[in-house]
Amino acid sequence: MILLYKHDIQDLVDDVAHTLTFREYKYKKLVGVVIMKGAFMFAADLVRKWDIAVDLDFIHVQRGYSIGAPGTPKMLTVYEFKPKTSYILIDVIAEKGTTFEYVKSFIPDKAEVVTCSLIVKGNLYTPTVFGKRLNTPKHLQGYGMGPRRDLSWVEDV
């Protein structure tokens, strides 16, 4: 398991927020769509640091490994994506991009879509904006929402 310390995570959140603030998004009205549950804490930290106008909505997407069909996510929230809107999809960890691509399939062609994650695992997918890429086969646990919040069993890395 890879362990990122609180100050490391906050530095990454700062980098992502800074990137989003000073790109072309600064002058657009964005709708942030947080992919629940894992991205909730990341989104909360991110929004506090943004210097851009954003509305937040939340959707629940069940990951493929949760429904017994690897790589096949399932939308559990009914959400109406509108054309001519700028969306930023927020997830904490992106690996293959399956969840992002699945959610994007519900978004009308005339909408602008930005993908954002704190961590990218491996080289299979690159979100529009991300904090850090980790090339590791080890398990990555999103912060704050995982089943094992007591990490006393993890060795320091």
C-alpha cells in the first residue's frame, strides 16, 4: 500500500486548484460533478482552494469491481447533464479512466468536459488536470472514505 501523508495530499490539492484557477476555466461557470463516494473529501478540499465560480453536484457511480463485472461501472444516480455547460468531473484516483469515460457518455456533445483527479495510477489514462502520477502495482486508498480509516497497520513509506 502507498501512504500519502496529509501535507503531501494538501500540496497536491493546492497544485490541482492552482492549475484549474489559472487555466481557461477561470472565466467560465463550471458545474463540478463529484463521483461519490471516494471523491467527496478531495472535492471539499479542492473547492475551498479554488478561485473560480463552481456549482457542485454529486453522483454515485458503482465501480465495476463492486458489481462483479470488472471494468463495467453503473450509474446509481439519475443526473441530467445539460448541453452548453462546462462540467468538471472530479474523482480521487484515476487508473484506466473507465469511470470518467462512462460518466462522459451521459454528457451531451455540446457540453465541455474537464476531468480532474488527485492521483493517476499508471500510464493508461491521463485526466485533464491531476495532482500526481504513481506508477505502482500497489493498492491506492483514497483519503478519508475508505473502509480502513485506522492506518496504524501500514508501515511508513
